Amino acid sequence: MTTKNKNLTSLDEFINQEVGAIGTDEREQFENEYEAFKIGVLIQQAREERGLTQEQLAQLAGTNKSYISKLEKNLKDIRFSTLQRIINDGLGGHLNISIKFD
């Protein structure tokens, strides 16, 4: 039988302690920034899975390497039309969007 380490907290508990509870302005800002971060990570993972460099992806999507690099590092906001080009033309994928209500 294993015992729980009482010094450990869940990720949700950690975020509540460090950022704030759900519904606070601080938590809302954190959640929004996290979503933007995830887009960059997803683009980078998809690019690498397809064996593309940032330069190659940029050429296919009609943008430049610097833009792709900034997106992957979450340093640049992305326009929806550019995101569509990166996914559709650059990665050969399909952008799927949904709306979720809490």
C-alpha cells in the first residue's frame, strides 16, 4: 500500500495558489496566455512531425521564418487568417475550432 505525500499538490491547486482562483482577473489572464502558448507549441510539434524547418513552413504558408519563430516562442500574436494559412497551406492540415462554455 502506498501513502500520499502530504507535501505534494495537484496542478490545479498549484495554479490556484500561485495565480488565483477561477473567476479572478489574474486567473483569466493566465488562462488566455496559456491558450496562446499552446498554439505555438502545437505549430512547432506539427512542423517537426512533418520534418519541416521554420523556413520551409514559412515559405509554404507565405510568411517568413522570423514570424514562425516568434509564434513558436509565444512572442507574437497571430491573426486568424495567418493561422489558417500555416495550418492549411504550410502543414497540410485542417484547423478545427470549437467554443466551450464553462
